[in-house]
Amino acid sequence: MSIMVKSAIRVCQILTLIGQSKNGLKNAEIAKALSIPTSSTSGLLASLVNQKFLLLDSETHKYSLGNTISALGRVSSRSMTANLLHIAKPYIDGLRDKLDEDIPFEVISGDKIVLIYVAECSQPLRIAFKVGDRIPPHVGAGAKAILAFSEEDIIAGIVKPRAKLKRYTPHTITKRSELMDQFKKIRDEGVAYDLGEFNLDINAVAAPVFNHEDKAVAAVTIGGPAQRISALFGTSAIDLLKETAAKISHDFGYQKTLENLIEIASSVS
């Protein structure tokens, strides 16, 4: 193995190790964890600090991830989102063609759930979903589908533990404890509903999309006028929705099947 390749591997190991630490690590701690002489890590650490991949605390002498890593993370996130949409679009369009209803596609981005695509139906009466929309997470079917299968720290970052949940209609859940109970039901059924919770005239149902790490990262939704959409509940449309989300998940690296949803739920509840 060449010196250049060995150094590249060590850089990757160092960045991964520091990224996994909560409070940063000293040179000696890094060298010990990776079984590398401190003399070898010193030069690499200095170069990483110089390029802003790492930050060095002058008081504690600990290294933590720097701004360059953060910037790369944002670029990577945008790239992953673009790749996910590229994978999902044919399936979403296909579901739209079968049901002739609007099929919004939402993703989790930081502490927000964002609508990034809508396969529009040909119905004369439809909802004006807009790319970039951010429906409040306690009322949106897509957001609830994602959060129900997310870990508590992710849920807490989007639905704050002590936050007041705004009431939009008489059907809106305004207590966080009730929302958490609804998440349990969503995990059991594999789909989430919006039954006039944001707008009395709109109903929706959504299924989660998972990535290769078994994390819920997106949701496929069927949404539209309440009376028309509610007529789809309990029909084969729900199976088609789940199947669409499962196919997108599979192509995005998810290794399990829909039957594993309850098993996943038990690990995050």
C-alpha cells in the first residue's frame, strides 16, 4: 500500500472517529483509538485544521469537525435529495396515473419537512400543492408518516417537547402526547392520515420512504378534496400507496420489506 493511500485512509478514519465523538478528541486519544503513532497523526491533524476540516480548541487541545465538513454535509444532503427525487419520480408519476389524484412527495431536511415534488392529476377540482411548501408537522400526513418512524431526537427537533401545537381546524391535534399516540397507530398501520386537520376541505394519506440506514427520509402522499380522497380509504389505493413507497425505498437502498415496518417501529418507540 502506498504512503499516499495509507494517509488517505488515516484521514478518513480520523474524521469518522472525531465525528462520532461528542466533545472532541485529543491527538493522543485519536492515535490510541486508531493504533497510529502520535507523530503520524500530528501532521495529518495539522493539515486538516489548516483546511478547516477540523477545529482545534486551544484550551482543551481537542479536535472537532470544522466548517468544511459542515459545507460538504450540506452539499451531500442536497445531492442525496436530488438522487432520491430522481429515483422516486417515475413511481410517483405512476401512482398518479393509476389514481388520477395529486401525489405530493415530501422529504425531511434538517428540522423541517419540505414538499419537493407533486405529480399533478387531471381532476378539475384539485388542491394547489406547491413545491417548497412546509405543512406543519402535526397536521400533515407526509410529515407524520416520516416522524412516526423516526427516533425521538429527530421528533423532538421538529415537534418541540414543550411547544404549543397550533389548532387549524376542530380536528387538529394540539397535545404532543396525543400526537405521539397517533404515531404508534401510524407505525402499526404503515400509513398516516390528515383528516381535515390543516384544512377541513383537504384529506390525505401518506406512507414513509426509508433509506439504506433504515431511516424514514421521505413520504409519498395521496392528497386532495376531502370527500374524494376519503373514498379511497380502505380500498386498493392504500395498498398501491404502500407499494409505491416500498419500491422507492428499495431503489434507495432500503433492504427490508413493508412487513418489517412494525419491527422497525418497536426499535424507535
